[in-house]
Amino acid sequence: MPPDRLPPPPPRIRLAGMSQTIPAPHQDVRIEASWKTRLAGQFAAPHMVSLSAFLRAEKAAGKRIYPPGSRMFRAFELTPFDDVKVVILGQDPYHGPGQAHGLSFSVARGVTPPPSLQNIYRELESDLGIPHPGHGNLEGWARQGVLLLNACLTVEDGRAGSHQGKGWEPFTDAVIAALNRERENLVFILWGRKAQDKGAVIDRTRHLVLTSVHPSPLSASNGFFGSRPFSAANAYLESHGIIPVDWTPVDWTPA
């Protein structure tokens, strides 16, 4: 074909804050290879194209979006598909400055653990005798196969839930569906009604689903405390010949 008749290049989309463009339909998004293989089609889907446009517009309007683009898919980077043992599902990232870093319920080094995480640590100590570690970084869990997944992967500064309904939910539904379909004997920890609704598709005959109220101070006393999810998860993993999780929260962040 003569050069002047070459077909136009594929359209390119950019996720706000990302350091690279995403060419459709090849979806050269920065995400760990085992996840990219399973989720590639998601990046060309209408809900993700719409989400990209929304994020670009929000950024152009000067709004602060959390976490930074380089951390948006951090949960997938630290926990490859075949390494997943446990899924802990959150709603959306923390919406305060410096808090969100791509892992549900976790905060980066030097950031005070928010109230929900403080309650998680309280239950962890009650359940397994592991004391509060003095930080809020759960990266050590992620590196052992605990997928710390939020239903939405971005949020606007100071506005909890601000990116709900913008396109993230079908993407994270696809994540849960792939795990449910292709893996066996996973533990899904679903805290709160929204997480439980999102996990309705999980096959309870092939996976363990642990539920309770959310660890938020508004509800933790109504069934979260005393639920013992950490020991229950490990007992199930061990019963299926899977190495249990060391739930001690080791801070992996470089000094």
C-alpha cells in the first residue's frame, strides 16, 4: 500500500496521571503481565474509554486525583494473578492528601493509619495476637498474595465516592470474575454491604467468602470486631495445602 494510503493510526487514550498513553485496541497500559493478558479487552471497552475522558477532564479542571497515576494499578503490580490467595475488597481510595497509594485500606509510610485501618489492626491483634505495627503500609500483605482491591481505583481530593459510577466498577467486576472463574480455593474478604453485593458472583463451592460489617468506626462494633477473618482465611488456605499468609504488616517502603 502506498504511504499516502496507509490506514490511520489507532486512537490513543490516556488515563489521567499516567506517564504513558494507552493505544487502543492494543492497550499498552502499565499493568503486570498476567493481569494485562486477562484484562486487555477492558481498556478498549466503552466504560473505560468514558472513564479515561472523565479523568482527563477532571485533571484539566485542576482537580486533584488520588492515587497518583503511577500507583493506580499498584495492587496488580504487587500481586500477580497466579499469586493471589486472598482478596480484600474496599470501596474507593482514601481521599486525603498523601493517603492513597493503590492498595485498599493501606497508606504509605509516614501517613497516620485512618480509623478503618486502626480497627483492622485492632481485630488483627485480637484474632492473631499481632500488635499494631506503628504504620499503615500493607504492602507486605500484597507481596504474599493478598490482592488489596478497591471497587474504584481513583477518587477526587476530599470527596469520598466521587468516582463511583464513572467506569471503574465494570473493570473491577472483571477482575473478580476472572479470579472466580480461573482460580480455585481463594479467600474473598468482603467487609460491608457494598463489597458483599460486588462479590455476589463468587462461587462459594470453589472459594471461601468471609463477610462482616465494614471496619469503619460507624459499624465496626456491630460485627466486625470478633469476626476473626485472618485466622479463618489461614485455616482455609492450610486445609487446601496453600501456604498461609503472615499477617504481620511489614513496611516494605524504601527509607
